[in-house]
Amino acid sequence: MSNYRIGVIGLAAAFSLAAITGCATKNYVRNQTAPLVEHTDQLDAQTAQNNRQIHDVDERSQTGINHAQGSADSAQQNAQNASNSAGVAETAANDAVHRADSLDSVVKGLDNYAALGKVTVNFGFDKAVLTKDDRDQLDSFAEQIGSAKSYILEVTGGTDSVGSAEYNYELSQRRADAVVQYLASKYQIAAHRFYLIGIGKDKEVASNTTAAGRKQNRRVEVQLLSNRTDEAKETAPMPQSSN
């Protein structure tokens, strides 16, 4: 065999061996790297899942924080409202006391002060509107006013014990206003003749433990006061009327 032939055969064998070796190397690399790739994919998937969980926890935490902040804000607002209501109620109570004290001063300033007549009208629960009965009673009472001199009309509104003090002061004032508006418009009584007091539920005339008692407390009392001695002697006090 010639050296040339031997060289060709050797070269072919070398290529064959290289091909076989190359295939074996690729298989080896593939076998070695496949688990790494799979593990890497698993790590990527786990990382993505962890990120989602972190995002979910963050959202829940933020929602919880927002809810807690909202509850705190609401509690603060409620506390502020309660404080404001208490302040308004206290102011209304003080105003009622001052009005009563002021009326007492006016009365004490009248010479030979005397009551010439009195009427009481009652209202339905949470109502401040005069009924026909109420208007009829006020009409009878007004007959006394026409002949009176140097007089004032003390108009006192009251309520039962149901509801807050603040609301009842306002309701008692509306009831007194309704009576004053009726008398002033129908009988042309000047505004300076009226002295209004809304005492709310502060001064009961009957027990609030019964329906009948609460009805009596839902009232407006009108009293005709004069400082004329001769009038007081000549005019017998009008009996109190109530519906």
C-alpha cells in the first residue's frame, strides 16, 4: 500500500473520529445543560410567582392601610361632630337661661305687674303647626288683648323629653314662633309686645313617663302681663285653656 493511500485512509479515519467525537460532545453538553436550563426556567417561574405574591401582599396591605386611614378619618369626623353638637346644645341651653333671666328682669321692672290672662295650646309629636282648635283658643284669648294697656305677651314654647336638647330648643322656638305669627298677623300686635322663650324640654309641666304627660309638655303658653294696677283689679285672670 502506498504512502498516499495510507495518508488518505488516515485522514478519513481522523474525520470520522472527529465527527463521532463531536456528536458525543454535543450529546454530553446537551445532557449536562438540559437540567440547568430546566432549573433556570423553574427559577424564573418561581421568581415570577414570588413577584405576583409580593404584589398581591402589597395591594392587600395598601387596601388595609387605606381602610384603616378611612376609619380613622371617620372616627375623627364623628368626634368633631359630637363636639360641635355638644357645643351647640350648650349654647342653646345658655341662651334659654339668658332669655329666662332677661324676662325676669323685664317683669321685675314693671310697676305693679300682674297677669291678666293666660292660654296654652298643645302640639302633636314633632309638630309646630297650629290646628283649628289652637287658633280658636288663641282667638278667645286675643279678646283680652284689645283692651289691655302697657302690656307684654310672654310666649313660652316647650317640648316633651323625646329627642336631643339641641333639637328640642329649636322645636320649642318654632312652636312659639307659630303662635306669635298668628297673633301678630291677625290682630296687628306690634313685635315689641312679644317676648319669646324656647325652653325645649327643660321645664316640664307634667311627667314625661306617660303619653298624656308628654302631650301636655308639647305646648306653648301665652301670658298677658300688664303693669296697670287698675286693669289688674278690673280684669279677672283668664283661666288656662288647653286642648
